[in-house]
Amino acid sequence: MNFKHKNNEDFELNLTPLIDVVFLLLIFFMVTTTFDRETQLKIELPQAAGEQKKDENVMEVSIDANGRFFVNQNEVVNPGLATIKKAMLQAAGDNKTPPLLISADAKATHQSVITVLDAAGQLGFVNITFAANEPKTDP
């Protein structure tokens, strides 16, 4: 009887193409992902119709439902006018007239919004806008 002797060669699995595909998918998803500006503050904006403007160098003053003030996501310790002005000046830095975006919660008091407007007026900020959500349309 003639038995053939089989050569037992080591089987190798080449993982290089698999790794290449995984990296290409990773790069694809990183490039195509849209990044929304997420905030740590929970502010429910009022609704208003109008066009949307985006500016990179805008200074944002946020007012939450409890009446706390935040300048560029940093909480202002004292809600007094002098403290808010000081925080706004620090956030503005060298820019003497930065665009100012006021993001007030729908349940924030009218007085807190007026306090921010008063501070901005005393500092000479003239480019002031308010953040709002677009109204929901019924189908």
C-alpha cells in the first residue's frame, strides 16, 4: 500500500488587509461626522422665527432657569452687575466690541436678561443677539 504523506504546512492568516479596511472605515466616519455644539448647561430656549447666524468669535452669556449666569460656559459666582461686567471683560480679552450672544432659558426672569443687557451697554458692546429655537410647525 502506498500511503501519501501529507505535508503539514502552517496555515497563516494575513490580517493586513483587514486592518487596512478597519482604519479606512474609522477615518471615513471621523471625517463625515458632524459636530454640533453641545453645551453642559440645560437651557430651554424660547421660540422665534428668523434666520440663523453663526460666528466663531462670539461671546456667549447664558442664563439658566434658576437665574445663574454663565459667560462662555464659566459660571459667574455673584449675580451682581459688577461681577457680570468683570466676567464679560475677561472673556472679551483684547476685543473691545465682541459679538454678544445672550442664551436665556425660557423660564429665566426678565430682570436677569435686563441685567446682562445693562452690563453689555455699560461696557459698550453694541453687537448683541439673542439665541432662540425655531418654532415647530404642525403638519
